[in-house]
Amino acid sequence: MLTGDRGLSEGDAYVEGFSVKSDTRKVQQRIGYCPQFDGLVDQLTGRETLFMYARLRGVPEKRIALKVDCLLRVFNMEEHADKQAKAYSGGNKRKLSTAVALIGDPPLVLLDEPTTGMDPVTRRLLWKALCEIRNAGRSIVLTSHSMEECEALCTRLAIMVNGIVKCLGSTQHLKSRFGQGFTLLIKASPSPDGQPRDMQHIKDFITQEFRGCQLKDEHQGMVHYHITDTSIDGPPSSVLWRENKGQYDIQDYSVSQTSLEQVFLNFARMQREEDEAPIA
């Protein structure tokens, strides 16, 4: 709807004062768009693709080569620039689609899952490029299922459930508001014979000290708890230290705020519950 690809169902949006509803052409001149599925011409090389879109964008002819070379360098695609798009890997196609969205320096860039199918190294390169573009003052609207990607790129996040925005704010705000406590990981010291130690006395201790804790996982001398009660006397780390970790054969432990992924999963659970609700 924001790109004009589909008609608006309700409401309106504005880009630099122009309405998506009534000034669609002027809005489209001011946005760059990377669709979820690559819209590339297989017979064109990466360089030719960027040249074509730069001309469509109205970039002055004498500046096109410089702009294209800059984007190819930012996305580390110089060695693939003169290969046909049909020969590109999935990751390189996503990088080229993102570069197409950025050609012409549009003030607003819409990216629909830009790192789908990328290997970790390529993904990091794309994140670095997008951070540089964001820091240059351009607005980026990104949709993603990767919470790691959201934490790396986004200054504000919105989580949607069944098409409705349920929360909006910074990463830290969402963790504080919807994180519901702490994540506690405990690793027990190995027993003298080298076998995994019985964890029952540690679990009894955690259950006694932290009300409302939930055992999420137990494996090979490690336990993972979610502590929802934040009204305890001091942080969980101080409680563990105070109780002398050697007494309970605790080799190591870590306490962290609930991750953004856990926040997302909590909202996703709400969506599943709504989908499974019986129809009246």
C-alpha cells in the first residue's frame, strides 16, 4: 500500500507532505523499494541494472557511473558487477535489489526482508551498508523476522499481530515493557568422575529463591530459567553470589534481560492463540 502496488484499505500516509492516497506518483518519486521477491531482469548485469534504474530515477547522466560504482563498492559487489543477474547467488540478488532501492538517494527506503537467504558474512556487510545509509539521514522502513537484524539496524520497532501493531518503541523500551523478567543460565561443576552432575539440588535452590521462575531447558549439567518476578531483593546475580555458588556446585552462571526474540515469541504466541480460538 505504501508503494502504491496495492490500493489503500483505510487511512492515509504521507511522505514529505505528499499523500499516498492522492499523490501516489509524487510519493513514488521519493521512495526506494526492495520487494520480498527479487524483481531483477535476468539478462542484465548488476552494473546495467543499476544504470537502468538510475536513469529511471532521473540521476544526471554524468553522475550515474560514480553513483553506481559507489553502491557496488558499498555492497562489495565489484567482482560480480559485470555478470548477468541470473548467475547471481541468492545473497547477491538481495544485495542488488537493495542497491536498486537506494539508487537516486530517495529520502525513504522500504525494505521487505532484505537479507533473506544470505550467508552470515554477506548479511553483516549489508547491515553495515544500511547503517551507513541510516546515519546519513535517510529513513529506512524494514520488515524482518530476524530479531538479530532488528537489534543491529533499527532505532524503533513495531511488532504486529494479525496485521495490527501491538507495540512501538526502541529495543530497550520493548525489552523493559514486555520482557517480563530475566533469563538465568546456570552451569554446574562436573562431578569428580567427569559425569554430568545431578542438578536437582540446584533446581530446588532456584525454585526456593525465585518465585514464579520457569524451567525452560535442562541439558548436560546446564539449566535455563525464565524469572518473571522482578520484585526480588536485588538482581538474580547478587542472590547467587550471596548464597555462595560453591555450596551448590555452580561453576558458572549468567543473568540477562529477556531477549528481543523472546518478546517477539510472546507476541507470536498471542497470534497463534487467536488463530486457534473457536469461531462463535
